[in-house]
Amino acid sequence: MNIPNTHGLGEVLEERFNLEDAIYDNCSNISILPCGSPNLNPLNLVSSKNMASVIKKLNETYEIVFIICTGLNDYQDAVVMSSLVDGVVLVINEEKDRKPVVRFAINPMEQRKANMVGAILNNRTYVI
């Protein structure tokens, strides 16, 4: 999408950048907030009270907000975020993600009472 990652959510959470200035608007009625390059540990930033505040502001401004987190092998950000959002859709890569890893990732989200909306099975090679 040719969007620079020089500033984004990380800098907003560190209070080094204004949320409105970190959002890129394109001509397709889509606004994008890149992750940025934070100085602090990203997991600590996502766990901070600032994250809940940013999500609240985004929900007040936009009709739909999608937050894309890391893959299942490094899912701690998604676990923390799962209790801050309205719903979670798990994207499972059939070629890479194994059933025990998926179960291991879902369990802490369920413990946090996350609203598991569903899952998308991506890169499926065999007929279901």
C-alpha cells in the first residue's frame, strides 16, 4: 500500500505522536494506522491503558475497526488485545499452523472471555 512505517500505533502508545496524525487515509474510504517503530516493548505498550483509550477513540471515529496481530507462533499481543475488542477472528494458515498450536493460542483468549467470532482457514491445499 506504499505506506511508510516511520510512525504509527507504537509512537501513539508511547505518546510521542498524535493518533490523528499517525493515520493514513487513502482514496478507497480506508484509513490505516501502521504499527510504527516503538522504542519500548510492544507487548507492554499493547497492555497499557493507552491501548484501551486508542481503541475507544477509533471506535468512536470509524464504523469498523480491524486490528491485525502477529501470527500464532507469537500470539501474546493477540491475547492481550482479545479482551479489548468486540470480537476475534482467528486466521489459521493450513500450511504452517498445526492443531496443537491453534488450541494453545485459543485457550488464553477464552480464559480472558474473548468473543471468538470465528476462524478463517487460509492456504488450504486439500478439499474439505
